[in-house]
Amino acid sequence: MKRLPLLVAVVAVAAAPWIIRGAGWRPSYMLQLASLLPVWFVAALSETVIAGFGGQVSVGQAGFMAVGAYTTGLLVGSLGWGWAPSTVVGAVAAMAAAGIVGIPALRLRGPYFVMASLAFGGIAYVVAMNWLEVTGGPGGLRNLAPPPFERIGLHPDVGIYYALWAVSAGVIAFVRWFRDTPLGRSLMAVREDELAAAAVGIHVTLVKSLSFIVAGGIAGLSGALLALFIGSVTPDAFSINQSLLILTQVLIGGLDRIAGAVVGTIVLLATSELLRDFAEFQLLFYGVIMLAVVLFFPRGLVGEIAARRTRRAPPA
């Protein structure tokens, strides 16, 4: 029975393109929304690793997304590489950037680390906007050809949908595995008490740095997936606002909950869709939602549900 929700989710994801087509209500647009969900799941999971497991809030994850997206876009568009190897290299490039940024930044704590991550996100955005020879400037990298899904009998949009969900499922499995590794457990010990963790032999700086690199790689992968979904890479997709939205996603769902990243993404994307005609007020509404969650659901929606179930559970 414990696996029933997972089975239902897998069947729903697999059948969604055909259900959307059968429903007949704006099928192309609805498929785009369904394809966008896994992209932002993955981005939110990068914040879950560094902020949820490690206790270091980052507002620069969109910067690592930009590194992954532009690396992937350049390899696909300029060098003619396939999407699969380009995506891997994009994630590795983001990991390298996270290593360069994280090793000095993670020596900072609290708001100082937040400001360092914010600075990186701002620098990445400025570079993307102004390095015309490489990034294409405000116009970005355009007309990235999708993988040839027609060869296996799938429409490109449907093929991209399945590819995005398959990768996001792999990332969810990886993050679950990472949480239970010695590195993941050490990271959570550092989150609870750095001095106590150091006293039992945990190399605090190394653990935080390696975890930041992992989170950067996940963010870079989400950037590559976004490039695949859109078929282009532009700086506006990686602004500071986007980093704040990623943080909002995990705060809504639950900072240290893998399922929280998924729930937070659904809530935020649904809110964005409902407020599509009021774009100028979207950030205001996001702020109100985040404030309400912090005040009334401090553990996030998933965390609060889990806590209530624990309180109601009969004693063993």
C-alpha cells in the first residue's frame, strides 16, 4: 500500500499527454504546463539539498541554472552535440561553478552567505546579458533543435514531456539516495550543530562545499532542461526573481522535504497560471503566500501534514 501513491503518480504522468489530448481543452498549452512542472521540481530540489539538508539558504540557484542552460545551449546550437551529452556537460559546468563560488562563500554564515549567493546570481545574470559573443546578450541563444523524437514515433512536444519527467524522476531518486548517504547525514548533522558535528570528526567545510557542488549540479541540470523545453536560452529566465521563486517553492512545500519541493512547485505554478492576467502583481501574491506559509505552516505544507500524522499516530 505504501507504493500505491507512487504507482498512481507514474500512471498519471505516463497517461497525461493522452488525457490532455482527449479532453480537448487547449491541449498544446496544457501539455506545456505539464512539461514545465518537472523543470522547476529539479530547480527546487537543488535548494532542498543546500537549504533543507544543509541549512544554508541560497538565493543564487538561478545563476547555476544559467551556467547549465548556456553550456548546454552552446554545445547543442554551436557545436552540434546531442542533447544528452550536452545536458551532462551543462550540469558538470554548473558543479564547477558551484565549487569555485562555494569554497570561499561557505565559510560565511547566515545572512552573509545569503548575500554571497545573491551576488553570484546577480553576476551570472549580468554576464548573460552582456557577453554578446558567447551568450547572445538579451536575445540569448535561439532555435535550438529538439531531439529527433519522431524516430521513435513521438511528437516532439510529447517526447520532450516524457524526457523531462524521466530526468526529474531520476533526480528525485538521486536526492533521496543522497540524503541517506554518509555525506547527506553529515550535512544534516552540520545543519543542526556545526560545533557538535566538528567534535565527532565531521569536516564541516568539506561537507558543506561538496553538498553545495551537488546542489549546483542539480540546478545546472534544471537549466539544461529548461533550454530543452523552451528551445532557447535567454537571460530573463535566470534573474534574481527566479532564485527567489525557487526558494519560495521549497518554503511552501517544506524546506527539508523532497515531496515539499514537488508540492511547492505545483502551488506556485498553479498560482502563476491563475494570476496570468495580473502579471504585475504576481510577485506581490507570491510574497503574501510565502508570508502566510511562514506564519501558519512554518514546516511547510508537507512538513505540517507529516507532523500532524505523527501526533495522531497511536503509541507503539
